[in-house]
Amino acid sequence: MSEGTKNKGLMWILFFISAAALLIAIFTHWPWLTLILPFVTTFFVKAMDII
């Protein structure tokens, strides 16, 4: 298994965790909802290997 594959899998896991945190924040009306958005977008872009 190459280094890129391991890192890509980790990025997918982190994306799903941050996406779940975003959904929880939306449903609970958390005041600082926008603090989670950079994590969701960054991990998604890295998981898709866009950067």
C-alpha cells in the first residue's frame, strides 16, 4: 500500500467525522456553526485529491 493511499483513507475518515459534526451543529442550532466549515471543505478536497 502506498503512502498516498493511506493518507487518502485518513482524509475520507476525517471528512466523514467533520461532516457528521456539521450535521449535528445544524440540527442543534450551534451558534458557531461556521467554525466547522473549513474542516469539512479541506478534508473533502484532500480526500478527492484535488490539491
